[in-house]
Amino acid sequence: MNILLAIGLTALLAIGFFLYTLTKLRYVATPGEVLILAGNQYRLADRTHRDGYKIIGYRAICGGSAIRVPLFEDVYRMDLSNIQLDIVVQHAFSKGGIPLNVQGVALVKIPGAEPLLSNAVERFLGRSREEIAQIARETLEGNVRGVLAQLTPEEVNGNKTAFSTQLINEAEHDFARLGLVLDTLKIQNVTDDSNYLNSIGRIRGAGVRRDASIAEAQAHAQAAAQKAENWCQSELAGVRSNLAIARKETERRIKAAISGRKANIAEIEGAVRAEIAKTEEDILRQRARAVQVERQLDADVVQPWFAEKRKLEEGARSQAASVLERGRAEALALGKLATEYKAAGSAARELLVLQQLMPMVRTIAGSERPTMVREWTVLDDTGGDGLASKAIRVNEQLRAATGVDLVKAAGRLGGAPEQAKAAPPKAT
């Protein structure tokens, strides 16, 4: 019984010791740190070796727990939280030989995974955060100087974001070899002791003010041009509106004229039809009147004319009968005259002329009308009572007018000798 009790106590003590020892040998890694158990050899996947592994003297526990092998392993903790670095670089020469002062802030940390973790373990295991921060700061300041040597002050000061990006790209290679991770890098200020950047700033300020003045002038010009364009568009819109109104008014007038034309045509056609009807009535009335006038003319003119005609015809017949009888008598007389003319011989002609002219002596002598004297004959009026002189004068006038000499004709008829007592005419 005592033996069993002793065995039980010994077992309890052994279990208690094992549990106590286990709790002392168990280590837990928080999310912000990594446990390094160094002392034994472990294989780590590495593509640089032919077999794909490399032999290391530690094992890393990140965000978990591990049991330390007593007497063979030591436990180290490495903080994975960010380390803030204030970067101050003085008199770093930029491209062109201008010294610059750069101030910035960076956040670095120890990586929590391979392959960078092995580099951090090899270089920073057992070192404090201040030592790690100092190494990272010096490395980063060297990178700053290297990047500044490739850029001009204008490029550095003009685009700090591009400068930070180029600096990060430059520093990542060195930090990867150290086993550090550069989370962020911000350049806060870039200055120089020779006021170069200030001069550039003033020049750029002047350029900016100049550009602002130019932009303002261009804006005013564009505003004026836009105002003029707006005015032109408004005027054009007004003209288009007036033109549209004028077109509508013209169309309205055309339609009104067309409708008015139709109405006028219809009115004129009605008036013409009425005039035609009136004219037709007048024609019918004139026709009836023409019949009446014709009858009246027949009664007033034609019938009296026919009566007058018959009367004139009867008168003409009576006159024609008298003329006919007279003509017959004259023809008979002329026949007897011709017989006597033939019987008289050569003196018949002068006798006939004398017989026909005796009734015309007064007319031929000009006693009935004024006579123009072209010539005269002077006669001696001392030997008688003047009758012979008168006969001689009549004879001279007949001879001058007709060419018949009565004295000669009478001499031939009576057998008396020809006496010619004519003197040549004397013009007055």
C-alpha cells in the first residue's frame, strides 16, 4: 500500500514537473513579432541550391507558438512593428552642383516572411530597434544623396512625388539586402543655402503671374469673343426669327391673295355672267327693236322712197320723151344743116361758126365779166358814126379768141375784097 502511494506521488510530481517544464519551454509569438529559436540546424526552401534547400541554424515562428528544445536552443524576439525614421540630408549635391537640404519621414520594418526574414535575422538578430533605425537611416540618406545626384533642383523641388518614387525604387534594393522593408517615404521639404530654389521660386512665381496675366487676358479676350459671338448669335437668331415671321407673313399673304383671287375671279365671273346675260337680253331687245325700226323705216323711208322713185321714174320718162323728141328734132335739124353745109361749100364752115358764135359775142367780148387785156388794136374812128369801128373791134376780138376772121368770112360770102385794117398789137 505504501509502495503504491509512493508511486502515485512520484507520478504526480513527475507530471507536475513536466507540465511546469512545458510551460517554461513553450513560447508564443504575438502578431507583431517573430520568434527566432537558434541552436539547431533546419532546412529552408531556397532555389539557389541544387537540392532546393539550404541549411540554417534557426527556426522562425511568426504569429504562433513553439517549444524550445532545452539546452540546445535559445529564443530571440524580433519586433515587426514600424520604425519611424527622420531623414535629414544636409548639403547633398544635386545634378548641376547645387547643394540641397532634404527633410523627410520614412517607415521601415523587419519583414515577417521569407526570404527577407533570413537577411534580417542574419544582420539584426540581437540588436536593438535604435541600432536597426540608425542603420536604416544611414542607408536611406545615402540613397537620397545618390538620387539627388541624378536630378536637378528644379526636378527635385518641382515634383516631390516623383522624387520619392525614384528614391523608394533606389532604396528597395539596398533594404532587401539588409532584410528590411520600406513601407512609406515622404519628402517634407527641400531647401538650399544659396537661395537657388528661392530664386527659381521667384522666377516660377513671376512666370506663374505672367501666365496668370496671359491667361486672364486670354480669358478676357475669350469672354469678349464669346460675348461678341453670343451677340452675333442673338442677332442672327433675331434675323432668323424675323425672316421666319416674314416668311410666315408672306405665306399668309400668298394664301390670302390666292383665296382673294379665287373670290375675285368668282366675283368677276359672276359680273361677267351677269353682263353676258344683260347683253344677251339687250341683243334680244335690240333684235326686237331692229324689227320694229325696220318696219318703221320701211313705213317712213322705204315706202316713201319707192313712191318718190316711181315719181322720179315717171318724171324721167316724161323728160326722156321730151328729150327724145327734142333730140329727134335736133337730129333732123342737124341733118338739114349738114345738107345745107355740104351745099354751101367752102364758106359753110365760117357761116356755121358765125351762126354759133353770134349769141356768144357779148360773153366773148368780155362785157359780162372782167377781161385781161393782153393786146389791143388802134382803129381810126374819123370816117363814120362808129358802127364800123365797133364791128372791127368785135372782129378783132373774135379773131384773137377763136382765130376766125369775120371780115374775111363776110368777104368770101359777099365777094367783097378783103380789108384788113389791123395794126400790130401794142403791149401796155
